[in-house]
Amino acid sequence: MTAPTRPLKDPYLVALGLQIRQQRLARGWSQDEFAARAGMHRTHPTKLENGLLDPRLSTLRRVADVLGVEVGSLLPTGPAPS
């Protein structure tokens, strides 16, 4: 019997997470501080930044508002990231 395999991470979600992480770090915030400012559970930023969540638009809007950026600036553009 073979062990179940984990699905590969969606490259768009990984790229989104990297954008969020870069913006957070540029402000000098820890993940816990970012979570508190965004009104989310403290583990939520880790999952977002690692491409483990497919966030709702309302979550992206809240994240962008807290970071002081437009939602579109967080979204990956161009061909699919690899």
C-alpha cells in the first residue's frame, strides 16, 4: 500500500503568499502583529504566505487594506509561476 501524496501547491497561491510576505516584512511586522492588525487568527498569515490557503476576495481586501496597497498589487501577473 502506498502512502497518499499531498497535492502540489498552486503556483499562483505561492506567488500571492510571497507578495503578502514581502509587504509584511517591508513594514517590519511579525506574522502575529500582521494577524492582529488584519483581525485574523494568528496562524492565518502563515498559511497565506506559504500558499496553503485560497483566500476569499474579502480576505484579500482586508489584507490589502492593512498593508496599505491595492488588491491587484498582491496578485501574480503574467504566465503561471513555476
